[in-house]
Amino acid sequence: MRVARAAALLAATHRTDPIAVTVEHGDELHALQIDYHDGDRHPHLERDLTHPDLLQAILAPRKP
């Protein structure tokens, strides 16, 4: 499935028609059209130094 997804995203960057997707929800099948043409994206997090590092506080070990 991952190969088909990558191929669909690559093909969509060169075309104007939407990506056709079929999804299953329970016993129902739904055909969806997704208007996306930006290719495969890999988002990542970046630390904002102007705010406190709350994630480190949450992940820190608890003191007994």
C-alpha cells in the first residue's frame, strides 16, 4: 500500500485532477476525491526558544 500511495502522490504533482481514494468505514465503502498536488511531505518539529520547554518537563522522571 505504501508504494501505491507514493506513486499516487508523485503522479498528482504532474496532474490537475484529484487523487481518487476508496476507504472502508465499517461495512461501507466510500469513494473520495482529494485535491492535493504538493507531493510527499515529511513534517518535523522545531523547538521554539521563545517559549518554555514543556515537553522536557512532561517527560522528566518523577521525583519520589
